[in-house]
Amino acid sequence: MPAISLQKTIASANGLDATRLAYDQMTARKSPLDAAVAGVTLLEDDPDELTVGYGGLPDASGEVTLDAAVMDGPQHRGGSVIGLKGVRHAAQVARLVMQQTRRAMLCGDGALEFARANGFVEENLLTEKARQIWLYWKRLECRGKDWLPPQPGEFDAETIAEFERYYPVTGEKASGGTVHLAARDAGSDMACATTTSGHCFKMPGRVGDSPIFGAGLYVDNEMGTCGSVGHGEANLLNCSSFQAVYQMGRGASPVDAGLETLAMVAKHAAAQERDDAGKIAFNLQLFLLHKDGRHAGVAIRGAKQIAVTDGDGTRLEACVNL
């Protein structure tokens, strides 16, 4: 078994390159907080990453709205933005909320005004790629109402494939839609960041778990950190990240803390969130990093992965399933 590395970054599977960048940032003596934000910024800038920032999939009305949060272990402080429009670097704005204000969260027009005050460039975040995917969904969702269904050959194969990846007509929807990254430096200080464009084609105004401390992310510098991707409402109703970190603080391993938290989520799932056999119809992943450097990814089901960079390199590891 490889030795536990002092310096480490972990992330959701779509953050593999982000973990490498964040690790290198800490090697260059950046704080875990700045390293985590730099990592997720890499994804916010990528128009092919359809879950965050520039190119993120829009809500049902075709508008891209971003949520993000950061939390710093040494200070036990955080910053969050909710429903941010027109600014791709939502995690950077969230960090400034923590650093420049007495507040923990800003939403909507207030978050945008704050970003403007700090010189962030406003732009149209809806790329043509994301717009085509949204339009394909619109044509399917509203066929027989105001819209005609998609015609053969009208949408290219890539658009249809990406739609099926994030919003399959049958089967479970992808548990992506978010990037979470946590960092631990050689001195055992910790921080984390989560950024998202939310569930694709979400109800306008919907807020998930990503910008909510204790739900989508949480860090206690004396215990550990946890973040999540998947069905955010389940995290909101169970304070999943807080629960997982608290259990690690009481002596549980990252794997045990994660699985016990998921078991609690499963127990509390509502009837409308279960299939005909009574099993949970959604998925949820937790990414845990212990104070001592141990880590784990857990999921309700499926071949899910966690991204890791430490002294043993950069890699994807399998999540442990509930």
C-alpha cells in the first residue's frame, strides 16, 4: 500500500487536471485555498466542460447561472455566490466574498454587483455548443405544445450524444454537473472549493447544494473536508458534508464516514425519489479528505471515480459504493 502523502489534492472525476494544477500551486507555496480556487478555475475556463463556468449548461429558460463556494480550514471561514450571471469565475468571486466582506453568501444581482466592483469581465456564458444542447432538450420537452420535435439530421451527433450524457431520455441522469476540489498542504492545512452551473435545464431560481456550507462542501481544519456532486437536494436535507467531516473527527475513516452518510441519505429519501422497487432513483458522490491525509470517494452506485494528486502522482481511483 502506498504511503500517505502529506500534500494532497482530491476532486470529482472531471477535475483530474485541476488536482494536478492545485498540487503544483501548493508546491510553489500557494495556500490550499488559492490552490483549490486555481484548480476549479481551470474548469470554469474550459468551454467543453459543460458543468461549470463558461459553457455550462443553462436552466430551462436558456440562461446560465452559476453557484460556487470556497471554505478555508485555518480561518474556518467561507464565501459563496448563488445565481451569478455573466461572470465565469464564480469561485474567485466567492473567495473575495470571504476575503473582503463580513458576509458568507451573496446571491443574484448582489453577487453580480460585487463581481463588477472587483473588475470581473461580464460576458455571455452560453456557448453555441451549450445552446444547441439546450435547444435539443427544448424541442423534446415541448414537442406537441409550442415546439415541433427535432427532425432527423437537424442536430449533429455530438449535440445528441452530449444531451444523452447529461439528460438521458431513459435511465439515470449523470451525477456530474459540478466540480469539487479539496487541498491539504504539507503543514496539514486544508481548504476546498465547489463550482457549478447546476442541474442542466433546471427550474429557474433553483439552488442546489454546491454553494451551501455543510451541504455541498465543508472543512474543519482539525477533522477533514468533504464535498459532493450529484443530487444536491439530498445533501441540502441531510447536511451531508458536515455529517461526513464530523464523523471523521470522531474517529471514522474517510470510507466509513462517507458510506454512513450515504446510508443516512438513503434512509431519508422521499417516495418520489425512489423507483417502483423502493430503491433510490438518484446518485450521489462524496469526496473525503481526512486531516491525516487519508482520502476516499464514495457513491450510492455505479462505476464512479475520484481524482487524486499526491506524492504517488495524478490518477483516477474507483469510488466505494453504498
